[in-house]
Amino acid sequence: MKKGTGLCILLAAMLLGCIFGCRGNHHAGDEKAEDDLQQIKDSGELVVLTLYSSTSYFIYRGQDMGFQYELSEQFAKSLGVKLRVEVAKNVHELIEKLLAGKGDLIAYNLPITKEWKDSLIYCGEEVITHQVIVQRTNGPNKPLKDVTELIGKDVYVKPGKYYERLVNLDKELGGGIHIHKVTNDSVSVEDLIMQVSQGKIPYTVADNDLARLNTTYYPNLNINLSISFDQRASWAVRKDCPELAAAANKWHQENMTSPAYTASMKRYFEISKAIPHSPILSLREGKISHFDNLFKKYAPDINWDWRLLASLAYTESNFDSTAVSWAGARGLMQLMPATARAMGVPAGKEQNPEESIKAATKYINATAKSFASIPEEERINFVLASYNSGIGHVLDAMALAEKYGKNKNVWRDNVENFILLKSNEEYFTDPVVKNGYFRGIETYNFVRDVTSRFEQYKKKIKK
């Protein structure tokens, strides 16, 4: 689309937004638009626009999650209305949809710029974002503390704002930074962060909020060195929705110290996502865990070897029946609360080992039916992947595999490669993908961990 054409469309959308007001329900000719906030309350629904990402909105094990999503949900609750989420492809489309009346509020860290001040009211929490160098705390060299120390260093970045900032910084320093532009579409910013953690590359660049979230997966990261100016960002509404903006501001001021806000901050930016693991309970006695009798009791219900069920439990919870994950999954088999209820776990019994295992086998049985056309030996991989991610992301990966000429009924080296790619914008915005962004590396590793540990158990523990 030509730049001029796009601008005309956007201006037209802005005009429509002004004529029809919040979500297009005002009438032209009204001397005074009706109260925009009351209109939302009357409809019983707050329509929020956002983008898929690890910090804003994603689906995990069938449940809507994300820091911006949770704040939106808390805000909607304060208004006494339900929340509906609409996802855009990029920031430009977010603003287009808002101005066209297809949503009430942008719940995303939208950069505050002069360009949009005439058509938007920025509101809610104003956050300060900046770009940081992602490096290891335990690398061969001490972490860099000053941008001048980047001279002579190799920094790997994606094209776009990170690359552009590094090029400008290099000019400011008189040259010397070894900038490597990573153009491979299958490698995302989060992949580069993981590579830094693993020592495969020395440095990359990311926004501070994304970098902070990733420190909960990789505690050996240092993200203290800023390389850009601060950029203010916040939520936004249309100019003709001042009451909604005022409500968002008031809610934010009052909500900052609430238990719900604090819990969301901790969930995404503080609680470690890594699970500590320990060895087999007693090789001499042939015991994997204290729950072997329960695994043996319920494994036949799903036609599994009990040692495979034990490997799944170990990978999920380290055999800790009191475990609660960052996402709220509970108990030995780490079922999400909604899944546990659906599988018949009585309220308050989520951490009861037998109830957890019994419910998990019911869930596995139901999930396996969705992959009935896949041979049984191969099907286990798909069931394990769905157990970890939710079935929607596995179906997306299968659709991508088929689209790109791979076997959608084979996991290893086929579908698993595409669940990895679901953290990359080019793939999670593909028309065949229905469930958006997903941190696929977790599921990729999960299936491999469970199956390889099962092989170890088979060699060491009698059936």
C-alpha cells in the first residue's frame, strides 16, 4: 500500500471514530456525545485491543494470559463489565482499529509520540521503556557497565529498531562495535536472549521489559546496561472517550498497590519459571518416587507405561505435590485450575496426589482422542506437547508444518520445529495460526525431556 493511501484510510478511520464515538455508537449531529464510560457500562463489555507477545497477551494451556491482559481484566472488573480481547497484527493496526471504533482501549505499551496526540488520549500506567544489552553474569568476562566497553565486542541483533540503535551508537562512539544483523526469520529476539544465556553468543539487545521477563527463565542474565534514551509508553483511548481515560487513570493510581496488581507483576517479572530437579528416589529399591503406586494404578487407564506417567509428573513438578507454577498450575501433575475442575477434581483437592494423577489421566485420555488419526507411538509426543502448551498451539504447529511441506503427523524434526517458530511474529501472525504467540521452546524441550527421562527409567527401573 502506498504511504499516501494508507494515510487517507487512517484519516478516514479517525473521522469515523469522531462521528461514531466509542465503538461507533454515537450519532452524528449530537451536540454533546453521551457519556463514553456509561456507554461501555451499559453494553456490559470492555473491548480491549492488544498485540500477541510474552509481555502483553498469549494463550497458555487454554487460558488467556499476559501482563497487559491481566491488568485489562482487573480494570474491566473495576468497571463492573466483562472483558473482550481483540488482537491486532502490529502497532499501526492497533491504532487503526481503535480509531475505527473496533475497540474501546489499547492495552499495550504504546509509545507516547507527538504523531498521535491529536487523536489519542494516553492513559493508565505510564511506563518507561529503553533498550538494554543482554549479557551473562557468569560469562568469561565481567559484565559490561558502560557503552564504551561495547567497542570490539560482537553484538547480535534483529533488523529494525535494535539494529538501528546499535548503528547510531556505533557512530556516536566513533565505530568499533561488531554488529551482526540476524536476518534468519526463524530466530526471534527471545531466541537470541536464550543463546546469550547458553553462551552461544556474547551479547544481544532487547527492550527492558522483555529482557526482565526473560531473566525469570534464565537467571544468569545481566540486563543493567541501557543503550537508548527512555521512551514513555502507556495505554490509549480515542480523543472522544475522556471519561474512559479518566477512569483508567484513577483505576491505575488506586490499583498500583493492590494485591492483584502485585501478583501480576510477580507472575511475569519476578517468579522464576525454572523448576529445580532431583534424581530417582531409590535406584536400589527400584523406586522413582513416593507416588509410584498411584502411577501404576492410573497409567493403565490411558494405556501408558507407568514410568512414562512418572516422567511426566517429574518434569511438571519434581514430584512436589504442593507445587504452584508461575501460571497458577497446581499439584503433582500441574493442572491449571479450570482443567482440574473440568476433570472432576473437588474444590480444595488440587494438591491431593491421587486426585491430581486421576484428573491428569482423564485429561490425557481426552486429549489423545484429538490425535486419533496419528499412530499411537507418535501420538504420545502430540499428547505431551498439548499437556504442556494447550492443544491449540499444537494444532497451529501442525497447520504450519503442513503449509511448509513437512509431515504434520510426525513430531520430531517436523511439527516440533514449528511450535518453536510460534514465538516469531512472521509465523504466529500466519493465517493458518489461530492461537497467536507462544514460547515454543518450552514445549519443544518438555517433550524431549519427558521422553528421554522415560527411556532412562526403562533402563533402570523394572516395569
